[in-house]
Amino acid sequence: MSGARRARALAAACALSAAAAGASQHVYIAGIAGTAVTIIDTSAQAIVGQTGSIGFAQSGIAVNGDGSKVFAANFGTFPPAGVWDFTSSGLVGGFVSVAPQAQVFGLAFDTAANRVYAATPGALVSIDPTTRTIVGSLLATVPFCIIVNPASTTGRLYYSDQADNVVVVVDSSFAVVTSIPVGAKPQGMALDPSGTRLYVANFNSDSVSIISTATNTVIQTVSLPPSSAPTGVVVDPAGNDWYVAEGGRNHVEGFSVAANAQVLDVAVGSAPFGIDVDAAGRLYVPNQLDATVTVIQPGATPSTHTIGPVAGLAVGIGRFIGPGTPDPPTGVTATPGDTQATVSFSAPASDGGRPITSYTATCGTQTASAASSPIVVAGLVNGTAVDCTVTATNSIGTSDPSSPPASVTPATLPAAPTGVSAVAGAGQATVSFAPPASDGGSAITSYTATCGTQSAPGTGSPIVVTGLAAGTPVTCTVSATNAVGTGPPSAPSASVTPVGVPGAPGAVSAVAGSGDVSVTFAAPAFDGGSPITSYTATCGSQSASGPSTYITVESLANGVAVTCTVRATNAVGTGPPSAPSASVTPALKSYTGPVATGLGNATVSITGGGAGCSFAPQGTGALQSAFFIPVVGSPKSPSAGTAPVQFPFGLLDFVLLGCDPGSTVAFSIAYPRAIPSGDAYWKYGATPAQPAPHWYVLPATISGNIATFTITDGGLGDDDLAANGVVVDQGGPGGGAVTLDPVPALDRWALAALACLLALGGMMYGRKMR
Amino acid sequence: MREPSTGRTTAPAQPFRAGRFALAFAGILVALFAAELTRPIQHALVAPWTDLVARASAAMLRAFDRDVVASDATIFSASTGFGITIRAGCNGVEAMLVLAAAMLAYPAPWRHRLLGLLAGTAAVQLLNFARIASLFYLGRWSATAFEWAHLYVWQALIMLDVLVVWLLWLGTIRPAR
């Protein structure tokens, strides 16, 4: 061992502890060649003070159970070797001399026995801290580090003996139980949280011995890199990993408890001497030659920072961090309730080295405590905002309040809205209401209107509730919602019946006409809650509307079969179509138009001949109906030209198509004025008796302005004389009673006389002028 | 040409020879009547003209009486059935042909003849319209009055009308120098 290494070893301390009542944990760093112990706050991560002058050299540190008193070993000769005690804030209380021993290394505090144990060359000394007197002594060679294990059943104390290279087990009666051989020059030691394993740093062996406290045997020795010169060892509060300060490598290594696999290897300052861990898991490593402390945050990406300088050459083997209050809880939230708040939070990262015994939530002036989150704070005033904080308490004290505070306004459920009324709409209801008398202490965030099984949200009145069945009466209620929840529903509104489109008409019947179809139907059973305003009948591509259940659809193509449907319309809209009618075929069975003589309009209509029997489309073609034409001048006027009678209304030319072959068709022609008395219905065309076209009288009944007659397909009156379903006709009422007088301007004698007169006049005038 | 004393416009006359005029008049008259009787002329000119006269007469009458109906060359009453037929000879064409033959036979400039023919046609047809209308209503009223007016009054008036036109036309012809 080199001189410097030996000097560091001599200066190394065993477990030192620090405590700070009412504050976070304190780290007490002893200093060789200093005159005070430096105090570091774990929350501030800074030096917060130091003790008064307690001698030239300190080594071991011990902290009593509540952290209120700290003990520091003085191993120098000025003053003589002994143990100082001071408060957590550094106020020195007194000194106990261990003379004639010249040095004191490690210290330990036994809370249960209220004793301070001091390791001195040749003896292990027991001190009553109250009377500051030595009350016992145990022979030892070179004890260095002392560990108190309250959980052990095989021994009370463990101390490392650097001369015999053993760890000595001492029972509660201060008698040696056994000695456990370990590596060369055992130095720092540490227990795991359960007290079942004792880790011993072997300074000269570059190893760590792991001892089972149940069997007091070494169960494993972990080798460290050559010249590591381990000075201290510690186990994290969770018991997952252990760490060793290597004074020869200026490194700190970490290993898993389970497999002793390396989990950390970071550089620290010069000549690290000892290591301890706070409740948050941060490692503190006094760097002897730098007079600093390296703080390590272990983890996947470990970080380090340095605190210092401290007084003297920093040492601190074993536990030199005292218990403290927990850190404040984090993640505090508050949920409003009826005159209460439910405060939720997360446990702090650090329990201060002592288990947290309770949490206290404070909202305004009210507090409540519990062992865990959440905490319900009652007694609050609805509508009054308060800030909520949480503190954690352990055996040492209570943490600072959490920050930032969580603001909350206690409230209860809002009352029910009032004055609810509803107006029915198309499949919906518009719900109006007044806000409730009380919002429960929290602003109303929304309302919910419910009509029947349907609901709709809204931020105020009115709210439209949709999806309602037309014709089904409903009542509506409204409830208000604030931050606490949804209040009771209001009193129901008066019953309203939503409206909708009408149902489909029924019993649709269609009757074909000439280019039109007459549609009759029954009103739908359900009018949608709104009176039906009109019906729309659709036949083929044409539609017509009307208010009654009888509609004529016009402009249909004759000869084209159609079916008809009907839809009903009310103020809401148009309902679905009805079932289609039976198929019908419009046929031109009637025609109205002006007669050729300018006397006005006449109408010709037919009956019989079969359903498809109708007038051919208007035109002058062979299979077209020209209808009312003059006797001469029309392409379809009789080829005979003049007629034997006069036709006051001209002629009617038509072609019937689609008639049942050989069927009889009845004609009725209404002329614009009375047919002259004595007129007959004259026709021009072929007759069975005389195939060549000629004028003849068709038997007809003439009464007033009406002429009626019948024509049998292929019989008299049908110009094609064939029973082929086609009837061709041309005729009209002609006047046998008409008096036609030629009115020649001059008869032949008058012409002769006129010629003579002109000749005579011309000759006389010519001779006169000659 | 304007006459210095009266201011009337006259046409220079060709030397007049009575015999020549008479022969020309008779020849042209026969030719015109013969042509009128031919089917092409009847079809192309006479029949359409007759129809036009009938329609024009009916339109004129219907303007004042909706009871009047025109069917082809016939005008009749829709309420009573009485009608008159505008046939060849009723259309004033013969009277116009006589006047035209006279004007064409008389020695006068062609322009003068053309103007005379136009004026004569207008005079004859206007009077013919009046004749047709009066006969239509006289016939509805009294067959006797119709026959008397038809046979005597209007033939005389037509002849007088043509004669007056003829004489007036002759008066516009400047003596030959």
C-alpha cells in the first residue's frame, strides 16, 4: 500500500448519517485537515451550512434515529480523540473523549439502545449520547467501520477489522459472536434495506465481499478492477443495485443485487472516499483530494455533478446521510365536489429515508389526511375557489407543500332548469327553457334536452332535439351540467307531436283518357301531423298536382302504357310514392279545334271500338287525322273539289287506329253553333255500293249543334271499306237547305251591249279628236 | 305631258282610224274571251281570281257580320243557310275583259293603256264588291229584291261603271298631231 493510499485509508470513515428535522435530507461531509463538518441539502443539491469548529480532523459520522443529532468522530490529537455531537443545523453540543485512544474512525448510532458506537484502535467503545459518557468497551484490533443491523437475529453490530481482515459480529450484549474472514483491509460496509446482506469493501483486495447476515458467511466476493482500492459501498433504497466507490480508479461502479452484474461505471473526483445514497436514489461520493462531493444520478443515462468545496479533505465511508422529510408529492390535481374537493397526487421521488406515513391535502383552510392518493377534502364552500396542496409526512417530519397548487372550485350539481316548453317540428322538437336557479357553485357548461328517447346537448336555450318519430307525442325535459356533473331533469314540458312528411296515398286507380290519365286515390292514413296541402300524381314521365284526390295527368303519349303513383305533400315535405296503379294506355278519343269556316271550336269524341281505339295523331298523312278542314284547299280535302251542298263548318277528317276490327264506333260532334235545319251529314268517299269516292249522306242524328252517328269498321262511312281496325272518314253537316245563287256580274247580253257601247264611245271620241 | 290650259296629264294619241279600232276591238275581245275559256287560263288565273274575290268579299263582310261564312267560292249565312256563289262571270272578269279589249284596241301609248287597265280593274272590282255584298243581304231579305237587283240594277251599274272608266280614260288621251 502506498503512503497516500494508506493515509486515505486511515482517514476513511465508516457509516455516517445525517438528518434534518422538518427539512429534506442532509449530507454530512467530514473533512480531514478541516475544522468543521460540511452540511449539504439533498433537495437544494447545495451546501447549506457547516458545523462550528470541532477539531482539526473528522472521520466517522453517525445520525440518531430522528436525525436531530449528529455525531462526528475526531481522530486527531488536538483536541484528543473523541466524539462530537451537534444538531442537524450544525450547532455543536458537546464532546466525549475516548482517551487514551489516539484515534476514532467509524461511528454508528443504535436507536433502540440509544448508544453511539465508536471504532478506536484496540477497542469498540459504547457511548451514552445523553450523558456523553463511555458506558462500555469491547476489545478489538483495528476496528474501522461499524454497522448496526436492527433486523439481524444473529448479531447487533458488525465492524470491519483492518488488521485481522475480518468482519466481527457483535450481539446486543456487546459480546463477540463470530468473526467472518473477508478480503484484505476491509473498509466501508453497507447493509441492504432488508438487512440480510452485508457488503464489505476490501481496500487492498480490490473486491467486495457479500455476507449473509443469516449465516454470517461470505456468500460471494465480487472482484473489482485492479487497483480499484474500494473505500465505500452502499445499496440503493429499493435494494436493486449496490455501488462501490473506487479510490484507486476515481470511479464508482454499480452492480445489480440479483446478479452482481455491472450497471454503472462513472468517473468521479480524485480519491473518492466513501459513498452514500439518499432516499431519491442519488449517490454522494466525497472526493478526498478534491475536497468536493460528486453527486451521481444512476440510470440508463447516468448524470453527475459536483458540489464543493467542502471543509477539509472530504471523507465519508458508510452512511453519512441522515433521514429527512419527504419531498413534496407531485402531479397534484383537484376535482370539485359538493362542498369538497378530491385531491389526487403522486408519491414523491424521495421519502426522506423514512417511510412516508401519511399525506395531508390542504384546500383553503380545510385539510384531510390519508395514507395514499386520493384525499377528499371536505368542508369547502361551493362556488369559492381554493388552492389545494399536498404534503407528505414520515417519521422525521412533513415535506413542503406541493407546487404549484391545484385550484378548484367546489360545487354541487346544478338544479333543474325551469319553464321548459317544446315546439314540434319536422321530426324534431325545439325545447326552450330557463336556466336553473342554482348552478351548484360551478358555471353550467351545457344543457341536455331529452324528448322521448332522443337527447341533444346545447349551451343554452333553445335546444333542438332531432330524430323524433313524426306523429308520436313526446314530452321533453332539460338537465344542466357543470364541472361536478349533470343535475336532475326538469319538469316535463307539455306534450308535443313532431310532424313529418305524409304517408303514401292508397287505392290508386288510373283511367286513361285522350292523352291523359285520370288518377283517383285515397288520402294517406297518416298526414305526418301536418295537413296535406297537395297531391302529385305521376304517370310515366308526366306529373300533375292538385289538392283533391282526383288528378288528371296530361300531355301523355297516346298508345303508350303507363302506371301512376301519387305522393302527398304537407308543410314538411313530400311523402313516399304510393303503390303504382294498374297499367293504362292513354288514347286520343276526343279532339277540339276550330272549324275551317271560322265559326269557332268544335269537339269530336268517340266511344266504343275497343280500349285502344283512338284518333290517329294530327296531320295530313294517310294515317293521320287532319280534323277540321275546308271542303277544298286542304291536302285532305275531297278530291272532287266542289260539293253538292254547302258545309257551314267545313269537313271533319279523321283516322281511327287501334280499333277492334269490325267494331262499331260512336261519334259525337259538337259544333260551335246550331247546325242549320235540314242539314245532313255528308261524306265523301267510297261506300260498299259504290267503291269510287263520291258524296253521299251518312245516317246521322243532328240536333242543335250536335251531330251523332256510328261507323262500323269496314262498313258504311269507313272509306277503306275494310274491317281492319282502321276507320277513315271525311265529312260534315251539309246544307240541303242552303240557297246558293250565282251572281254573275253581266250576262251575255249585257256584255254584248257593253262592248257595243265601248266601241261606239271609242269611235265617237276618236273621230272627235281627229 | 301636262296640258297648258287644264294641267291634266295626257297621253299623245296615235292617228285614229275608226274601222281599224272596231276591228281591233272585236278581235281582241274575241281573243280574250276565248283565252278565258281555256282550261289553263281558268286554272291559273280565273279560278284563283274568283276564289280571291270570294274570300275578300267574305272577309269584308265578316269584318262586320260574324254570321257570314266563306267556303270556297261561296258566301253564305251560317244561321239561315242562304248563300251566293262567286262563279265565273260573277267575278267581274268579263267586264274587265271588255274594257281591256277596248283600251288595247284604241290607239294610245302602252303606258297609258296599262294605267287605264289598272284603274279600270280597280273600279270594276270595287263596284263588284259592293254588288256582292248588296246581293248577299238582299237575298237574305228578299228573293224578289235579290233577283231584281241582280238582273237589272247591278248589271246596269257595272256597265255604267265600265263605260265611265272608258270615257274618262279616252279623255286623258291627247289628240294626234
